[in-house]
Amino acid sequence: MAFDGTTVAAVTKELTEQLSGGRIAKIAQPETDELLFTIKTPQGQKRLYISASASLPLIYLTNVNKPSPMNAPNFCMLLRKHIGNGRITRITQPGLERIIQIQIEHLDDLGDLCRKTLVVEIMGKHSNIIFCDADGRIIDSIKHISAQMSSVREVLPGRPYFIPDTMGKKNPLTVDADTFIFTLKEKPCPLGKAIYTSFTGISPVIAEDICFLAGMDSGITPKEYEDDLLFHLYRQFSYYIEDVKAGNFHPVIYTDGETPKEFSALLLSHFDTFTKQEYDSISEVLHIYYATKNTLTRIRQKSADLRHVVQTALERARKKYDLQKKQLKDTENREKYKVYGELINTYGYNLAPGTKELTALNYYTGKEITIPLDPLKTPQENSQKYFARYNKQKRTFEALSKLLTETGDDIHYLESISNALDIARSEADLAQIKEELIESGYVRRKYTKKKVKLKNKPMHYISSDGYHIYVGKNNLQNDELTFSFANGGDWWFHAKGAPGSHVIVKTNGDELPDRTFEEAGRLAAYYSKSRGSDKVEIDYVEKKHVKKPNGARPGFVVYYTNYSLMIDSDISNIKAVQD
């Protein structure tokens, strides 16, 4: 979700409650576009993190400290000079703009009381941190914007500060019903877009939720609705705005499985299909959401080389498999040539020289068939030619059948590694997958032949009935989990016919309740290539019945006396354990 006006309003409320009256003890600038304030308040020491990054602008309270450069940048030194030991008197948000103004009192060199304002603009690539005097004149900013860079507003020392134009958007905190309806009807675009392009601080997600709660299609243009329906929409819009005015925020993160889907300062009704986790602090929401998002992005970037190796090998194996299937199809008629040879030997003894075909009774089917002959060859030579063709195709069939099985195993194995890359959550996971690819010959080991020692634990869950469930992250871990960690009486789960994780339920000698079987099945479905399907077939069996053939690849097992269940892949209600 965009860092919209409602999120800024929630942050402003939280900062007001936590930082008002606090004194600025330390000012650091860890990165060129970041500030980190340490503030002493009656409730204790707080840290305020501000980023004007074009890709990820943020402002929130944090417990995390960041190392600073040896020599502080000029902007940081300026702030230390002016507001070091200053007292925060007020924190405000103009309208529903994505702007936070922090007003600070301090004593100047002569001991006189002065007031300054630190303006934080959370506006995507236009984000900035601007330091102004009591008259609203810019002292300095973390980013300088000249007239050559922007024709709308210069951000340079000595220039007056003003809020940038919001493209004619209206203030949602003060708009009345008539203005609301008139403004929307002027927009030729869909209703949802009309809302977020007409009013300051409203994001597409909030606009969609307002339409959803009003029971109106966000894809229809406002002109297609009667005024009474648009008035009904205005009432729903007003409920949202009243919550913002009253500070009735409900910080929340919505997840799809383990992946953060969206965050919001207000509850989103049209996201009820996702797992909802509510928090007391908007700062905590921002920290968790973006930290998780950044982790997933970083892991995906770091896994790019391994994905390329696996994908290239998969494409090559699939092409080989298709070619081998085609060649195998060409051997389907091999038995025909054996019959031809036998019938020529049986009926061809009285053929005249130069005969081009032989019509004879096929004693296998009881029907007559016509056999083409080479007129330049004797019946015996024609018979030998057909037997030779049969033997060649028979040898080809036997060889291709074996190769086809091997290539199919290669494809299944590579798909299992691809699935392991999809569920990798740390660099240790990637290192273990890389080691497996090295051992399998897909990646060449660099510098040393010494095997890498890896410490990486499987995923750990607890069922609703209190039983511990473990999920392997890759094939090496699957083998260790199944054959080293699990006992014979524990239960083993796996998605049927699909690459996926081995799932082990520790029974402690108990008979498992049905709910635990279902939850383990959901985990097996979620951590497989069948994730997202409405129903996934899961095989489950006591671990003592799971065997590994000699010489089999990592993760490959066989079992015979299994049970099956059909289950979805929703694991939102299964408790994960952080080991």
C-alpha cells in the first residue's frame, strides 16, 4: 500500500503521543537520505527514523540503531547546531497531505528562545526532509531541488517553503456532500480512480474499500450512478474520514500465507480473504511490513543466479523429454516388422523373383495382410531386412524407455529445487540449495572441494492440538528430517505427484486427532508446487513405511501403504514457531 494520508495521520498521532515534550539527544545521518533522532521523553528514550529515499520513503519509531559515517554530512551538522538538545513542541499534518511538520524549540547562541520546523514530505520520488525557520523560510534540506530539476517548486536555502500543488485535489477532511458528488461526476474515469485522484491523501486501496463497503462497483464511471447512490458513497467516505479525524486507527497487516500482501492504518473490508494481524502501533506495522518485504525482495534477488541455473536445466530436460517421447512413438510399430519377417519365412518360399508384395494370412489376427517386398531381394533377404528393422526398433525402445524415465526423474528433481527456491526465506536456505546443486553436478564448486557445513533448521509449527510439525525447506533438509529426525511412529506427509516439502508430525506415541492430520496436510499442500489450488491430494503414512532407494537423489522416497486426503493450502490459522 502507498504511504498515503491516512497512514501519515496515524504516524502523526503516534509521534504526538510519544514524542511531544521530548528533547533531541542525538542526530545521526546513516545514509545520504536518512535521519535517525534519539529523543529523551518522560516515557524513556525513543528513536525516530526518517527516510526520504525515492524508492522507500518512511517515518516511524524504531528500536533499531544504525551505524553512522565517521564524518557527519553537512545537513546532519546543521541540524545538530540548530536543534541539538531542542524540545519537540508540536507535530502536525496539514490536511490529509503526506507531510509531517515537527516544530522544535531551542536556544540560540545568545540564549534566546527560537522555533524551527522540520518538514518531512513522504511523496515517493519527490520525498524530502526540509528544515525551516520560524518565518517558513528554508534553512536547508536533505535534497536540493533547483529550478532546472523542478518547474513547480525550488527547495533551496533561503527560498520560502510552501506545500506543493496537489493537482487540484480537494481536502477530504472538509469536503461536503454536494462538492463530493459534483467532483466525482466531473471525472470520466472509473469510480475508484475518481475518488483517489480527487481527494488528497486517499490511496487506491482506501478508495476501493470505500466502494466495497458502499456496495458499488469501482469500475463504473461516476456519471453512471444516480445522485442518491453517490450520496450513499459520500456517507461511507465520511465514516472513513471521521475515523481519521478522531484518531480511531487500527494498524493492520494482511498476509497471503507468509507473504505480506498489504498494510493499512484502517481496517480493509475487501481484504477479509487474507490473514489479518492487528497491531497497537503503526510504527510496528511499518517496520514489520517493510522489513519482511525487503527480506523477500533481497532473497529473490540473491536467488536469481540459482533460479537461472535451475530454469535452464529444466528447459533443456523438458526439450529432451519431448524429443525422446517423439522418438519412442516412432517405435510403436516395431512388432509389425517382426510379424512381416515371420510371415515371409512361412509363405514366401514359392514367390517368383521380382515380386513386389506378399498377401498372406496373419495367423496372429486371422486376417489377411499385404507385406511390401523389395523386388531386388530374395524372400530370405526381405525377411532378414524386416527382422533387422524390428531388432533395431526394439533396442531403441528399450534404451529410450530407460532414458525417458531418467529424464522424467531429472525434471521432477529440478522442479523440487525450484519449489525450494520459492519457499527460501534466508541466505542459509539458499546456501543449502546451492550445495545440493553442486553435489548434483548442476553448479561447479569454486576454489575448494571441501563440503560446506551448513546449519539450517526446518520450519516449525504447532498444531491446534499442541503437536509439533516440521517442514523441510529443500531436498537435503527433507532427507535429514525424514530419516534422521523423525521416529518410526511419527507421521509423514507429502503432496501427491507434486514437488514439495516433507512434513513430519511428532506424535510422542499418541494417536493424532483429525485436526492435526488436516493441519499437517495443509502445510504439505502449501509448501508444494500445488500451492493455491482449491484442493490438493496429500499422501500420509507412518514414517517407518517411508524408504529411500539406494543411490536415489536427495528428497526421493518410496512408500506403499499410505493414506490420502484432499485439503486446501490455507495455513493462516497454524501457529509458526521461531526457533
